[in-house]
Amino acid sequence: MKQIKKTYPTIFQSILMLFTYQYIFPFIILGSLSILTSLVPYKTHFSIKSTAETYYLNFFIRLISLVILIKYLSNKKNFKFKDLFSIKIFSFTLFIWIISLVLGISIIRSELINFLGNISSNEELLSIAEKQLVFGKLPSVEFFLSIVLFYPIFEEFIFRGIILKGYLSNYSEKKALIVSALLFGAYHMNPQQFITASIGGLVYGWIYIKTKSIIPCIFAHSINNLINFIFINLLQIEIPNYTIVSDTSQFQPLWFDILGITLVIISIYQLKKIFKNKEECNYESENKKTRLDLLNKSSLR
């Protein structure tokens, strides 16, 4: 029996791709920069002297790595990227309910971190970038752009635009969603963050499956990374163990947890309605197109 050729990437291929993107490409790029700068007169080595330079260098490396990856997939794997940025089916209400869903999940995730804090301190659950948002430190422009714009674009392009898209052609929808989300969690290289990032991966993946575009995924990811900054620095809302550390309890107020659960339930319900209407419109559009094609063929006879 002839074996059916699978679409790129499979699970193994995606792991190999992530390793290459995360480690091999940066190693080659940094090595090349070091060699080039050593050839410049009066500058004997390549060095980073400030946090801003670190953010800019990291952005440069990720951008070049992504460009190389896109070029490779386009030429060798015949990967199509144009349809990933479709915007024709989106409405204002879609983005409103995405904000509501992400906010609800943020509340639940925060309580989950509080629970895990019984095992290890909350600070250990957070990356350096997240600490700047969670603990109220006003971020630099470089950091803000990285966490709210650049990282969501890069990560959604790779995890939903490449990995999940390929998985959906190779595996069942449920398996594709779960495995890609777990891979997204593992990518964050932190045992505790694995759980919260995997939850985010499930949400972004579900949105991609329903819209077939990474634009709402990028939007959801950006809002997720922005929420703590808005609550702490802009609105200055004090909610125990969500925006401020409480001395009397390890957890958030019960009403706040209920609010988070309610937001998630209502948002999912509303988003399902939006996605269902879109599917019905697409179905009617396809039927209309088919009927027109049949009429045209009949008239030519």
C-alpha cells in the first residue's frame, strides 16, 4: 500500500523546527555577528552593554530566524502563508469577546499560580519579563514592544500559523489542538509556566481553528500579555493576590474567581455563536458558488 505523505510539520518535525529556531539559528547569527564585528577596526569583540540593546538584539535574532524559516518552508515544503492573515470574516464583536475571554482566563490562571505558589514562590512561576508587569514596574519601551507586539507575532506565526496548521492536516482536530498547546507550554522552559502557557495555547489554538487566521490569535496573545500592565499601572486596581500581595490570604477574593469563570463561560458561548454564523455564511456562499458554476456550465452546452 502506498504511504500517504504527511503535511509539514509532523510532531517530530515541529520539535526539530523549534529547536533549530530557538538554538541553532541564534547560535549561527550571533557567531556571524561576532566574527563580523571582530573584523571592524577598533572593535575587537561583540558585546551587549544595556537592557535595551538586549531587547533589540533578541528582536533582530528572532526576526532573522523567522525569515529564514519562512523562506525554507516556502521553497522546500511549499508552505502557503498568505491565508494566515485573512481578515474578511472578523467583526468588532469578535474582538470584544476575545478580550472578555482572555480576561476571564487571566483571572483563573492567576488563581492557579496562587495555588502552585504553595509548592514554590510566585516569583519562581514568572519569567523576568512577566515580573516587570506583575510587580508594577513600569516597563521600558523596548520591553513593552517585545512582550505586547513582537513575541505574540513571532509565537503565533510559528505555533498556530505553522505547527497547528500542519497538525490539522495530519491529525484529528482534538489531537492537533492539544499537542500544539502542550508544545507551546514546553517552549516556555519553565515547569510551572508550562501549565499556564498550555492553557493559553489551547485558547489561541481554538481561535485559529475557528477563524483560520492568526490575526485574532495575535490579538488575544497581546491582550493576555497586556492585562497585568493595564490593571496595575494604568487602572491601579488593587485586588488581593491578583494585582497586590495579600498578608491575610493566599488566594484571590471568591467574587473575583467567580467573575473569571463567568467571563470564560459567557465569552465561549458568544464566540461559538459568532463562529457558527460564520460557518453558515461560508456554507451558503459555497452553495451559491456551486450553483452559479453549474448554471454557467449548462449555458455553455
